Amino acid sequence: MSNGERRKIGERGQVTIPKELRERFGIESGEEVVIREEAGKIVIGRSVTREELAEGYRQRAQRDADLADELETVSAEANDRLGDPPEW
């Protein structure tokens, strides 16, 4: 399907997404998709669920917390090696 499949647009503007693509991207009957314009083309994509969005936020918060812990450790090591900063 690298070159795409031709589909006809129905009277109400409907088009069927090929089964192979629906299966590959996990799009099931009754689910929402996102339709947008991108670089002069119409792009249809899988919609993000609330659960997926929440999980993404949880992962980002965990990465931020891990980074803060790492920076705190590095800062403490720098203070130990370099001593207190000069008071200018």
C-alpha cells in the first residue's frame, strides 16, 4: 500500500479507510479519527484516547521528576568538589 489505494467519495463525503490500514493502526468501527490538513494534503489519523493522553502526561511527569532528581545529585556533587561559590 505504499502508493496508496484509490477510493471514491460517497454523496455525503464519506470514504472507507482500507481494512489493512485500520488494522495496522488499531482503528476499530465506531472510533473517532482526526482529519487535518498537512502540507497541502488531507491526513487522517488515529485519535488519542483519554487514557493514552493521561498515560502520556504521567510518563512526562515521571521524566521531569527523574530529571529533577538527577540535577539535584549532580548539583550536590559539584558543590562537594568545587566548594561554595565565591561571594563577589
